[in-house]
Amino acid sequence: MKVNLYSAKSKTVKSLALPKEFGGDVNKALLAQAIHIYRDRTHAGNSKVKTRGEINLTTAKWYKQKGTGRARHGSQSAPIFVGGGVAHGPKGVKRVLGLPKKMKIRALASAFALKAKEKAIVAVKDLTAVTKTKEAMLLVDSICKGEKLEKGKLMLALSEKNKGIYKYFKNIDRLRVERYSDLNAYTVYFGGKLILDADNFKKTK
């Protein structure tokens, strides 16, 4: 799988061969599972309701057992009454979902493969040449070529080597900056167009 390779210095466009996982099959079921788990883990899950034993009401019998012509009732905190407890509500204890490491890797590979098939991946080299936010904006504009991308629909994945230039890209409004090593299936799938730091693949070239 090859993608356009931009240069931060000369603005020339060449091509870069990506690792094999970018050209693999897309496992949509696994990708959907990974996205569901990521979303689930962003919620605290600490919702809780009071049971009938926790309601601050008297526990005395409401009215006598017989002779009223009404149904038999004890405490007013029973779930059938307004202001009473909740019978089967959330308990404030969350079941944390997770994925095995191998499945996480495969889900990320599927997200990359899907982006590659959609032609939504480009690469850029010589990022150390960027020393100003203005230069970073010019580089992003040259890559996007006038595309109307919504905020958050453009993501730059930096290598560990070039993580220091984050400060030049962080203030670009529509751009999200992540470390390549921190990417997961969710961030790649919803990240929009993906700009990869070519230094991420020097060992695999």
C-alpha cells in the first residue's frame, strides 16, 4: 500500500510504502466491537438510584391490614408509590469491558486498512524543518489542498522522535495531534484524514 509522501522542506510529493497492516482486510465486526468498548469506557458508569431500604421515609405500616377495602400495604417506600425506591435501577457499579491485546492490534489494523481504502491517509517527512505555527499551517494547507474538513476531521500522528514539534501544530483549529504510539481503533476511525509522520516507518522501510 502506497500513499502520497509530502516534504515539509520542499513541498514535493512522492510516495511511501506503508506496512502490510495498512493493506490488510477490514474486520468490520471486530472494529465495531473495539469502538463500542472504547465508548463504554469513556462513561463513568456511576449512576445509582435508591432502593426502598434507602428512602428516607418512615417504615411504619401505612394503614391497617384489614377493614379499609384497599390493597394491603406496608411501607410507603415501596417502588409502586411516587417517591418510593426503585426496584431494579443502576447500582453504581460498572462492569468494565476490555479487549485482549491481540484483538486491539487487529482492530487498529482494520481501522488503518479502512482509511487506506478510502484514500484518507497521507505521509509527511522532514517535520523537524517546521519551526513556527505559520509553517505548520502552510504544510497542512498544502496537504489538504482546499478540502473543506470539519473541525476534528484531520489528525496528525507524530513519531516519538518528533513529538517536540507538537507545539507548532496544536493551535491549528481543525487539526488533532496524537502520538502514533497512542493511536487506537477509535481515534483512527473517527479521526478523519490521517497525516502520518514518515519517521514512524523508518524501521519498516
